[in-house]
Amino acid sequence: MNGPNRYRLIVVSLEQAKAAAFHATQRLKEALTRRKLRFSSNCQNGSGSHFQRDIFFEKPRSKNDWLDLISSWSPSPSTG
């Protein structure tokens, strides 16, 4: 196979791969958009099966609250 034909085969394959990648990217973006819409419709206050206030119910914590919480997770030092 001579140079120009080999180049054409490579370019055609490359263009096909680009088109396939673009198509896959579009499908992923559409799927992500659908998931975002579904999630936002389920998390609106007062509608859907899950309420935003139920998902994000935790009260804000102070720095000392976080330190106390983290220290409660740590294993106690052995008393010997």
C-alpha cells in the first residue's frame, strides 16, 4: 500500500473514532442532564418522594463540635 492510501485509511479511521467519541459524549451529557432533572424534582421542598430538608437535615456544627465528634471516633488509648 502506498503513502496516500495509507494516509487516507488512517484519516478515515480517525474521523470515525472522533464521530463515535462525539456521539458517546452527547449521550453521556444527555444522561447526566436527565439524572440532574430527576434528582432536582425529587429533592424539591414539599414535592417528590424525598424532601431536601430530610436529606440535608443535619444542623450546622461548630469547630468544637467537629473536634468532639472526631475524637469520639478515635480509639481510646490503652490504659496499660
